[in-house]
Amino acid sequence: MQINIETIDRLAGIVRSKIKGTPRAAIILGTGLGGLADAVQDPVIVPYADLPDWPVSTVIGHAGRLVAGQLEGQPVLAMQGRAHYYEGYSMAQVTLPVRVFQRLGVEILVVTNAAGGINPDFVPGDVMLITDHLGLAGMAGLNPLIGPNLAEFGPRFPDMSQAYDRELSALARRVAQENKLVLREGVYVGLSGPSFETPADLRFLRVAGADSVGMSTVPEVTAARHGGTRVLGFSGISNKANLDGNTLTTHEEVLEAGKILVPKLETLIRGVLRLL
Ligand code: HPA
């Protein structure tokens, strides 16, 4: 499905008519992390089903609604559930919500994901500040910016040298320290999924410099940066990536880890919003 500026603006108009004010930050909640939206005050809830063309996640652990309101006094818009490429959506559909946020005037995108920990020091329940990403799917031809350039948002060849905002990352480190919360850091690699990686895939990704692995985030961050939106990213480590082939990876453990990760992510995101 081709997404053009008319589709984006129609959706932005509908969302604008349902929520109050202009959201400053949008938060994308990854698998099992939707509970974070419960922290939003004076919530206005917009089910994705009320938004024509909005990609609806078919995956367990994704509620499928927008929650608009206040967090630490900042107007925010949280996405409870995101669509993934592996569900059969095009990259343009996967990144449509980010385009709508940009037209609504959102300045900051906070991305979260559930991810496998490739770095051997990481354990399930750890939060990793994403300092950079490895866009393997994009390198292989699945870049959401392929097609006519949406010049309303940004240039044909956008810079990606600082995809994850250094100032926002510094605030996250400060919040972690003040709250005595262990914050890992590293490179997230985005794959298409839906099958988990083979041990050989994981050994390859490790030597390529990846610390966490998942099936999302990179497309949204690419569209965000194209449009000049500042990005703060966190991986919630839900399982240890299985480089030796001796343990199985399941969606259930990913959902289970979300329960430990949500309070940590809430502390970090609230803390950063408070410091803005
Ligand atoms: N691999 C890919 N995606 C994931 C994983 C994983 O181990 N855990 C959660 N999302």
C-alpha cells in the first residue's frame, strides 16, 4: 500500500480532533511493554480501529490503541502496540504512525522494544539505552524511505550519524544514576523476523557489533530522523540470545520479562520528561 501525504494528513486530522493540545513526545511501546501507558494522566484513548489505514498489530502483547495525556507535565501520545514488517505490512505502513506524529508537531520520539540480549553481560530484565542501530533489514533493501521522497518531511538522503539523540541519552543516563538503576548501553540490530535467530545468525550479529536484537524500531527511527524528530531508544532485554543453540526462545518469555521491564522503563521515561 502506497502512503502519501494525503493519507498522513487525513489521519493527523482525525487524531488532532480527538486529543487535547499538541503532544511534545510520542512513545512507542514494544511487545509486553504496553502497561507503561497506564502511567499517562487524563488519558484520551483512541483505538487504532477508529483510525483508517492505521496499521493494527496482530501480535499478542500489543493492545492496539493510542493513549494521549500528560506524563510528568508533558503532553504525550503513547502507542500501545506497533505493527511489524513480519505481519505483512509494508515499511510505509509500519512507519505511518511516525509520519502522523510528525504532522501533529511531536518533537521527540521515545522508542521501546523487547529484544534478545546478544551482549553476554546482559540478563533478562536489563534495560539497554540504544546508542546506535544496525539496520540489517534496511541494508538488504527494506528501508522505509525507499520510494518517492516525502519532501514535506526531509531530504532524499538523510543523515543517520546521530540517530539516537545524544542530549536525550545523557538525560537517561542521569536519571538511571539518580534512581540507582542499572542502564546498559549498546547497538540494537533490527531484523525482519518473525523466526528467531539461529545460533549462527547470532554469532554473526555479535561479531558485527550488535548488543541486542529485535524485529522493530529501526524503520520507525529511520522515518523519525528523516523528519528531524529527536529519538530516545530503549531495548528491554527479554531473553538471552542463544548463541550456543542450547536454549529455546519463546514469545511467552518475552511477554513475561515485560512485567519486570515496565517499571524500569517508566522510571527512565518519566525522569527524562521531567528534565526536558
Ligand atoms: N530475537 C529477536 N527478537 C526478539 C528477541 C530475540 O531473541 N527477543 C525479543 N524480541
